[in-house]
Amino acid sequence: MSGVYARRLAVAATSAALAATTGLLNAPAAQAAMPTPVSASTARTYLSQLTVAAEGSSDGYSRSKFPHWITQSGTCNTREVVLKRDGTNVQQDSSCAAVSGTWYSEYDGATWTAASDLDIDHMVPLAEAWRSGASSWTTAQRQAFANDLTRPQLIAVTDNVNQAKGDKDPANWLPPSTSYRCTYARAWVHVKHYYDLSVDSAEKSALQGILNGC
């Protein structure tokens, strides 16, 4: 693991602790979107800097090694924070569960009014991260990755579309909504670059093709 990444994790951990202390009461109004990824030109630069390597093994992987949907503030976990952020007029009950609202799924252009119709997608799937370098991380580092609200790593989307994606990289799956693919590729590269994860050759070629058309 690079020293730069280790420092980034330390900063992320400090930020998370501060957020937990101050709570969400002082948070800005919902932006109804995940954090904006880097520009296409920056993504092309980042992609050229990523290590190209064959994907590692899935041996030893399990979702439990990436503790996710941790408590962010009070009774609100990461999933509920993203549902609130990505929706419009979202109302939550005393346990922070979304009981009403409207959500637009960027992956397929569908609009939903029930939170149960949505999954919170990890832009770079947990299993994909494992095969790209996260197998050597500590559990705390994997937890930070799985609950990252600062990078464009989490987004509320139609549940069955997310399930179709599974743990596939962009060489094997892209959002059905072609107009979102540029943003998707920018976000994917942004996350992989930040966390110093590798790409395989087919994945890099697919990303280059998308980003060159942005």
C-alpha cells in the first residue's frame, strides 16, 4: 500500500470521526447526487497512472470483510444517508428509514417512490476492489472504502439494475442509460485512482473508449 494512500486513509478517518461528532444537523441540504467525479480530461490522466495488472483471485473474499452501512450519525447508517442525499423530498422516520420521497436512478432513467426499490451501489464493487488490491488492506481500510461518502463511490439506483451489474467492471457491464456512461467512467477512475487500485487491460481499454468520447 502506498504512503500516499495511507495518509489519505488517515485523513478520511479523521473526517469520519468529525462527522460523527458534529452529526448531520449541520449538513448542507440534500444535493440529490453523489459527489461529482473528476473531469473527463483528469480521468484520462488518472487512468494512465493506474497500475495495469491481471485481476487477482477472489479467494478469501466476503462482503463481511468490507463492513458497510456503518452508523454515520445518531440512528442513520450509510445507506440511509445516501438515500436522503440522492432523493427528493425524502422523509425519514425516527429510526432514519426513508418512508417517502422520490428517487431518479441514473443508471436506467427510472423514477421510484419507494426506498425498497433502490440499492446503494458501490461504484467500484467490493469484490472488484478485493481483486484489484483491497485484499491486502486492513478491515478498517476496507470499511472506509465501503462507506465512502466523499468520493463518487456510492449511488442510489434501481435494485435489479444494480444486481445485474454485480461485481463486473466496465469491460463487462455499463449502465443501460448511455448518457450516463461518461459520468460512470469518470467516477470509476476517480475511485480507483484515489484508492490506488489496479485495472486489468480489458477494463482499461473500455474506460479509455468511453472517456475519449466524453
